[in-house]
Amino acid sequence: MDLIAALAIQGLQMALVLALAPLLLGFTRKVKARLLRRRGPSIFQPYRDLLRLIRKEVVLAENASWLFRSGPYMIFAATWVAAALVPTFATGLHFSWTADLIAITALIGTARFFLALLGMDVGTSFGGIGASREMMFATLAEPAMIMITFTVALVAGSTQLSAIAQFMLTSSSLRVSLGLALAALIIVALAENARIPVDNPATHLELTMVHEAMLLEYSGRHLAVLEFAAALKLLLYISLIGCIFLPWGLAQPGDGVALYAVGLVTYVGKLALGGFLLVLIETSIAKMRVFRVPDFLGIALMLGLLGTLLRFVSRSF
Amino acid sequence: MPLTVALWSVAVLLSIAFLAMMGSRLRAASVTVYAACLATSLVNLISAALYLLNDSAALSARLPIGLPWIGANFRIDALAALFLVVINLGSAAASLFALGYGRHETAPARVLPFYSAFLAGMNLVILAGDAFVFLVSWEFMSLASWALVMAHHHDEDNRRAGYIYIMMASFGTLALLLAFGLLAGPTGNYLFSSITGAQQPEWLHGLVLILVLLGAGSKAGLVPLHVWLPLAHPAAPSHVSALMSGVMTKVAVYAFVRIVFDLMGSPAWWWSMIVLAIGALTSVLGVLSAMLQRDLKRLLAYSTIENIGVVFLGLGLALAFEAAGMTAAAALAFTAALLHAFNHSLFKSLLFFGAGAILTATSERDIEKLGGLIQPMPQTAFLFLGGCLAISALPPLNGFVSEWLLFQSVLTSPELPQWSLKLMVPAVGAMLALSAALAAACFVRAFSIAFLGRPRSTAARTAAETDIYSRTAMGMLLAFCLLVGILPGPVIDVMAPVVEQLVGRAMPIQGHDAWFSIVPVAESRSSYNGLLVFVFIFLSTLLAIQIIHRFASRSLRRGPAWDCGFPDPRPITQYTADSFAQPVRRVFSAVFDARERVDMPAPGDARPARLEVSWRDYVWETMYAPISLAVQLAAEKLNRLQFLTIRKYLSLVFAALVILLLVISIWT
């Protein structure tokens, strides 16, 4: 009975991230439009976009390979698994010990690896520009993410997200190293999700685009799958920040249905807050030149390294 | 029994080498030699694996060959058995690959005898039970591989590679000779078993460590002793490149582990500082250099340097923990290093085989002239892609498991007592993460330029899928990569006796754990389950495909590429390997002093605009160029000594004798 309940909660989490990801995207677009004094599309628009793309015919470049057609599903699966392993509304899910934060980072890395390959598949220069820049960002964002993991893991004594969330719930003291990790994580999240100031999610046909450039040759259902994966990744990062730094409201294993419901509601609240803050950042700063981004990500790396170093030096930071 | 099997297989390999020398002109020579090497390697592999799985109690034997009265001592223990497994798995795969690849060899007489002699040499180094056998086998291995590097000596570059290789190899052997001399002490005891127990001062052990780093490190490719590696490894035929990169570097790792962990016993804490610094430097410099290469095989050779750096980084951590008495952490770091060495032998051989397949299909090593190979060679492309994923440390393949274990062991190091190590280890962890991320960028570049896009040359357009033997060899290695990636627990358990032998304690047994997850320290602390990650990815991919194909439109149309409405059909307009590397090159330009210069002709001038990219190899410029200059100058000055009269020679000899006697009398 316990096992069935545990599996049901795990399944619920997998379905939940899937259901909420487009909504989060729609919400951020709506808020952004309101902040720019536009009315903006409905927050359900991303669902409609996905449905429309799914119904459309796929137009494939003549020399597109088998990788071009199967890659989107791989990316989607890796991102989905990663997103489902981050505690959203409850900790200690049945399979939460499958992968820790390092493995989740690496799963996102797998998705990015395939995405960059897909950008190169047809052999257009836009794909190449996107892929090469994405990998350049990743060479700094990934070590920064590992350093953030180190900092958090050294504070909480674990790299498992469930254990980290438990620790954060019970520990009350504020720590310098965690502040550094939060700042670094926000920078990494902005870069990984191709948001301003690193990349502009609303841009098309510009030489500065990175993420969109890799998807340029995609259409129809393949594009829908890739857009969905991007939405999942945004949800993943906001869930991650919420789970580590705002762990309140997370249901624990063995809690009653009511507490799980509380967990769900607070989770949706956290997503909304995260989305709102993201849009606030995006509307208040301008996009950077591409070769300023390494400096920006270098800050994240240094903050993460500093946080780790502080923890190595003393346990009280 | 395993020792007997191993020694007999060495004897068989040597006789194959001899027979191949006699009959290399025969048409069937190539197939026969490779088939015989394959069978011998398999027998040796199975016997070593069984020994490792069962009891792994040390066995030794003395053969009445070699130096009179001393004989030749051979020994096998858990550590040796593990490396025998690595070597023979690699050589079995290489021999299988060569069954197909070797048919295209233009000079089989220059490859076949040395190939099996090379295999014999590597096995002998592992089996050596005394310093004499070790050094002789080491030199034999070096010379056999040197002969293979020189197989295609008509090429000027290969001759230069061979020259630099033999210089560095001799230097390495010299360093090891001195190291063993110091270890043996004035009593001259060269038996490994008696070195282990000997009490020696700490400074002497420190000196030996430096010498071993020079000797084994030059063979493994540690920075700054790596310069020969990216020249020599690619120069050999591809299956030999795979052996040199995937396997021979592991023999060097074995030499380091054997001497530092086994023969010298308890380490001092500052040893780990040196090893960690060199390991971190090697891993980042190796992968950054790999990122800039156009020659596929040279790129793979530089990536070998990176992985060797990662292995040494793990060994350095193990030394630090062992010196601090943290045996559990030392076991974790040591296991991670050994596992990474094993993993690297798998995926690096796979990638070199892929490069060999491309070479056969297109006669091209320059990736700028390839492109679009995924169409004519879909299976090779799939296998090569698997190798790229594994080497980029991406789950659920094996490269990730060893890197994950290394990260976990970095996380256990705040308890280290020394402040300098406390400050150093986080930086080393950052370097490790940086090299993993750069490796991903490097292999996206390698795969996408060679296999994706449109063909950049006629050779790439007319390529054909490689033969069945080569694909089987690659498929076998990829299967191992996946297997180790999803079931790391049993592999770690197999390594437990080795770890226990060398650092005094093994990692907790992983086999009992549900679903084969690995738990390095405690479940509350960290765990990783490759099997479930793989199953989840597999199932969600299937689910996504099912749902999409159930509800989505199935229609599909082929058309010209979109490319923002301005597609240019000429393949030259694609992103090239150099342009793909440009962002990384620019970000890390300080490391290489990379510069780009645009030469834009004035309006009306008809010459084409040019973009010149240049970078410098600081290691070569600051270390090797001055040394070679000094040697050349000295050689010119000393050249006069060759043309003296007999009288002058005799007086020189007399003077030397007198001076030496004086020195001895003053010394004592």
C-alpha cells in the first residue's frame, strides 16, 4: 500500500512538472507584457502554441539525419527526468535517491549536448553560431553549477536534494556561503534558460540569438517537443531554487493528504514568485553582448568557488 | 594459475611477433596475427578477471632468464590483475578492430611483428616482480610502440614524432631507473616484495615520488611532459593509437600506483599537493588544447592528456586522505581514479577506432575536410556518438560515474587537517568541473564537424560504412561503456580487493544495494543509480514518442534548409571546426595567447580578405625549445672530441681516471 502511494506521488510529480511547465511560461509572458504596459496573450497561450505545432506538418531539411529526428525526444526525456527528480511539492519521493544534484546538472548537460548537435546537423551557419556559443556558456555555467552544489552540499552534508531541503527546513541560521550560492545560482539559471541578459527568449532572426538559433531548422512536432523541453528546464531551475532556498511548505514522507495539498499550493506560489522575479530582472536590465556573458558567468563561478572555499575554511560560514 | 596463463600468453605473443617477422609477406599474415592476438588477449583477460573475482592472493614465480643468479621475478596480485584486465580488454578490442582495419595497411611488415611485441611488453610490465624485469619490459614496450609510431616513416611529421617520442621515452626510463635505484638502496635489493617492507627516510621517498612523476608521468602524458603524446599517438595506425592512448597510458598509471602506493607505503601529505596540482593543470590544459585541434586523432590524443589528468587528480586526493589517515575517503578517491582509468581505456579506444574507420572511409584526419558522415556511415556515427557522450561525462554512461565519484571525494575533503590542502582542493574541484564541461564542448565540436552538416570534400561525400569487424569492436566497447555506466556497483565491488590492498580499506560493498545504486559514503549523503536514470530516460523517451505519434500530425515533408530564408547550398558556408572553437578560444585566450587578425583589403583591391588565427604553445616555447637549443650547442662544441689523436684520447682517459679517484677519496 505504501509502495503504491509512493509510486502515485512520484507519478503525480512527473505529471505535475509536465502540466505546469507551459503555464509557468505563459505566466511569465503575461507578467512581462503587463510590465511593458501591453495586455499580452492569455497565460494558457503556450498550451495552444504547443497544440498548434503538434498538429502541423514537419518540414525537414533535405540532409537532416536520423539524429535530427530522434534528438528532440532525447532532449525532452533527459530534461523531464531531471525536472521530475527535483523535489517540487514533497521531499523524499520514492525515486529521489536515484540522482543527486550533480547528476541532475549532468542530465541537463546531456540535454544540452544533444541540442548543440541538433543545431549543427543541417549545416547552416545559424545553427553553428548557436551551438558554439551555447557550449561556450556551458563551459562556465556547468562548473559554476558544480561549485554551487559543493557549497550547498557542504552546508547540508548531502548532495541529495531531499536531504538538502530537509536540512534547510530545520536549520535556522543565515549563512554567507548560501547567499553567495543563491546569487550564483540565479546567474546560472538566467544563462541556462537563455533569458535576458544572456539571451533573449523573444528574439528571432538576430545574430545574437543563441538558443533560438539552434532550433531554427525545426518545425511541427519536433519543435513542439523542443519548446516543451525548454519550458521544463525553466520550471526545473525555479523549482531548484525554491527547493533549496525556500523549502517551506514541502510535504514530508508520511504526511497526510492535507499537507500534500499545502505543499502543492505553496509550490505553485513559489513558481509564481520565481516567474515574477525573473520577469522583473528581465525587464529591468538590457541584454549583454555575447562576449560579456563569460564575465557574467565568471562571476557565478567565482561566487560558487568562494562559497565552497568559505565552507572549507570554517564551518560557521 | 593466472600467473602461468599470463606468462604463457606473453610467450605466445612474442612468438607471434617472431613468426610475423618471418611471414609478414604472406597474404593471410594480417588476419592470422590479429586473430591470434585476439585469442591470446581473450584467454589472458578471462584468466585475470577470474583471478580478480575469486581470491586474488598474490602469486609469484622466478624464471631462470635474465641476469645470472638473480633470474627474472614475476608476480601477480589484485592490482596487477586489474590492469591485466584493462590491457587485455583493450588489446582484444584492438585486435578485433584490426581484423578489418588491418587489411588496409600499406606496410604490414612494419606493423604486425611490433604489434604483438607491444602487447607482450605491456603485459610484462604489469607482471614484473622486480625492478630489473620492470625496467626491461618498460623499455621493450616503449621501443615496440616507437617502432609502430615509425611504421609510416615516409611522412616527415611521423619521423619527427618518433624522434621526440624516443627522446621522451628514454628520459622517462632513466627517471624510473634512478627511482628504483634509490628505492633499492645500498643493499641493491630489487625485488618488489623486499622494497615494500624496507624502512627509508622520508626525503628519499619524496625524491622517488618526483622521479616517478617524471618517469611514469612522461609516459602517461602529464603536463609539462606531454609534448610527445599528441605527436606520437596519432602517427601510429589507428588500432595502435587506440592501444597507446587507451591502454599504454594505463600502464604508466599502473607504474605510478605500484611505486607510490604499494612500494613506498605511507605517503607524506605534501606529495598530494604536487600530484593534485599537476593533475588539475593537465586536465584543463589537455582539454583546452584538444578544443583547438583540427586533426581528429590529435584531438583524441589531447583528450587522453585531459583524462590522465583526471586520474592523477583522483590519485592525488587519495594520497592526501591516506596521509591524513582518512582511509574511507582515500578508498573513495582511489576507486574513482581506478574506475576513471578503466573507463577511459574503454571510450578512448572506441573513439580512436571511430577515427580509424573515418580514416579508412575517407583517407582524411582533418575534420575540416569531413562533414555529413552520419549519412553514409550511420552505424559508425552512432557508436562514435556513444563514445563522445561517455567521454563528456554525461549520464547514464560510464564517464559520468567516475567523475561523480571524484566530486563526492572532493566533498569529503574539508576534514583534511592541512590548510594548504583545504585551500587547494576546492580549486581543484573547480578545475575538474571545468575540464568536464570543456570536454563536452570539445566532443560536440568533434562529432558535429565530422559527422553532421554537409560534406566538405569529395572524400567525405563518397565515404562508405566501415567493415563488420570494426563495428563489432566499437559496439562491444560501447556496450561496456553503457554497462559500467548503469551498473557501476558491481564494478566498484570488483575493484575492492585492489583498493583494500593499497589504501588499507575498500569502499563499502555496493552489491547489496537495491536497484544497483552506488552509495559512496552514506545514503543520506549521496547516491546515484545509473540503471534507474537509464530506465527513466528510456521510458520517458518511449512515452514521449508514443504520445506524439498518437496525437500529432504524422505528415512530413523534405525541403531545402530554412536558414532564415537565405540558405547557401555551398558546404563552405557551414560552421567549421575553427569557427566552432572560436568562442572558447576567445574566452580562454590568455592560456594560449590566441589572437585573431583580420586582413581586410581596401575597397577596389581584388585580393581576398583573410582571417588569421594563431596561438602559442607556452610549454614548448619555455621548456623544450631552450633545452633542445642547449643540447644542440653542446653537441656542436663537443663534436671536436671526435677528431682527436690517440695520444690526446689517452691523456683524457688518464685525466678522467685521476679526477674520479680523487673524487672518491674525498667523498669517503
